[in-house]
Amino acid sequence: MEQARRAAMVAAALTATAFNANAQDGDVAAGRTFARDTKGMTATALRVFLTTSHTKMPNLILTPEDTTDVIAYILSLREHR
């Protein structure tokens, strides 16, 4: 239960830092559909993304366990269509 809560908090933090004010004008439903249908989003791809520096985004420092939890959460979103 604690891991699920922590993963949700980290995912929320990732979401909050990934979008700026202009992104709020986007279509949430279209974004959800795109995210669920993206075939290349594997655990390996997510791990690389989460552990690579991005010049225009804050560098998040996640423990290996938090990274694994966030990846599991993101991939679970595909299952809830």
C-alpha cells in the first residue's frame, strides 16, 4: 500500500513538472488515448527516460525502487481502458 501511494505521488510530481501553463489548454482525452496506445512505451524506455537528464525539465532524483514503482504505474494505465 505504501509503495502504491509513493508511486502515485511520484507520478503526480512527474506530471506537474512535465507540463507548463500553456499545456493546460491541451485535450486531456486525446493525450490519454495517445499515451495508452503508444507501442514503444516499454519498461526499458521509461527507465531510460526517468534516469536521463533533460535540459528543459527538472532533474528528478528517484531511488531505483521509486523508478520501478513509477514504471509499473505508468504501464498499468494501459490496462484501464
